[in-house]
Amino acid sequence: AELIRAYVEQKGHFITPDSRVHEKTAADLLGLSSKRLRALRSGLLGPTFIKMSGTVWYRLNDIAGYVERSRNETVESILMGK
């Protein structure tokens, strides 16, 4: 999560004091469009989110956890160092 935080700060995106980022920033971090992230959220498949006053937020730790859980490695990729 610290590497993600450094990347977000470097890009100039807003981070709340409790490490939340806006939906658009989360989509950028995940390499998705905001539309695709909303679709994942509606199907309860994306990272955990918080909705306050109609605004969707994602905690950096939740984004990092989602990325880690979404990793797909094959035996070949591990053996080849990819």
C-alpha cells in the first residue's frame, strides 16, 4: 500500500488523511475505466469500497489487497521468472 500511496502522490491525486482515494483514481491505479470499476462494484467483484454522500471512495489497502487476490500465476510464469 505504501508503494501505491507514493505513486498516487507522485501523480498529484488527492488522498484523504485515512488513505482513501476517489473512484477515478482507483480505476487509474487498477488500469480500468471508471465504467468498468463501477460494473465490478455493482457485481460485488471489485475491491471493497465506501460510499459517503453519493461519493465512492476506495482505501489504498483495499486496492492493494484486491490486486494481490487477483494475481494469476502459472507454474510456467513462476519458473520462468515472469
